[in-house]
Amino acid sequence: MFDRNMQKIIVLNSKGGCGKTTIATNLASLYAQQGFVTALMDYDPQGSSMRWLSLRPQDNKKIFGVQAHRQPGSAQTRAFQLRLPHSTERVVIDAPAGINGQALVDFVCQVDVLLIPVLPSPIDIHAATTFIKDLLLVGKIRSHGVRVGVLANRMRKNTRVYQSLEKFLASLKLPFIASLRDTQHYVHAAERGIGVHELWDKRAEKDRQQWQQIMVWLEDNRAMIAAQQRHVP
């Protein structure tokens, strides 16, 4: 039975190097900091999210980690390996790059929200537009009721590249949630196993505000999902 208190969010893009792990780890730490029982599932073979989690200080809010990219041993089932605490409220999934076909459908079917990070280059934007079209056609995200939001990662507003992506998303009626700036604060936070919003540096205030914008969108969507489920017999 689906747990109505749980929300599953996947950070996904077919192209590597777009900042999936940065988005996933910062989102998981933000949820944990705000008091949600949070799990972080790492499906990326590089295991970057789990390395980040291994660096997390013990006095910071705890995040339950799942090394989903590893195959279970002979004495363990896949279902047991992917188990989550019963009290889990928010699940953040760091997906591998290059997902398509049935694997894409399988991921889409198990989540509530899909976040797509995009970098500010014509190549990345072209790859993202192709991937989004695959999501709509192959993944059938709208028929599954999955909500999709796009994050511009390390992108400057009011540039030609930004405007072209914004125009494309508007044509598909997909929300452009936020534009995360290019800053070393993310690097410094990652080295310590924390999120950018957990830095004490006052210069990171603008970054914290951008993440609050993302959180508002996610929780508004959560409220919408909950309202829909109340009307399901």
C-alpha cells in the first residue's frame, strides 16, 4: 500500500555531469534539516551521493542512505536492500545517467516528483529537450501523475541560452522552478557532507533563498498530491 505520508523525488537527466548529485544531496539535507525523516537512494554507479553521506557530521540531522547502485549479495534480496524505515517521509533518488526505454518507465512509475537539472550550454539544453520529449512519450509522465520541474544549474538569467530553455519549457507547460548560481559554496558544502543551506557563511544566503524557492514548489505539489489522494476511493 502506498504511504500517503511519503513523497518520492527523483533527480534525473539522461546526460551526465549536469549536477544530479549536487541537487539530490542538497535536497536531502534540506528536508532532514527541516525535520522530515529523510532517505537518500543512490542509483548512480559512481556512488557520489553515498560518499557525500559518509562525510556527514554526526551532529547534523540524520539521513538514511541506500546504496541502490550495488547488487545485493547472495544472502540478501533486492527488496531487502532497498528497504526504507517505516517512518520515512521524504525519499530523494539520485538516478544514473543514460536512462531510457523500460528503465526510464520503471523509475517514473515509482516516484511522485521528477527534477531535471540542466547546465547552461547549447549541448546540455539540446540533450535536456530530447530527454524531456522521451519522458513525455516513452515515460508517459503525465499519465502516471508524476510532476516535473526543471532546475537551471550554474546558469545565468537573461542570457540567450536561458531564454531558449525557458521558451521550450513554456511550450510544454513544464515549470522552471529555480536557477541555481555557480558558486564554490556547493563545493565547500560537499566536502563536508552537508548542504549549502547548512553553511554558516553569510555569503551563502542567496543560495539558501534559492533552495527555499524549490522547497515551496515541492511542498505545494505535495499538498496537491495529498488532495487528489483524498478523492481516490
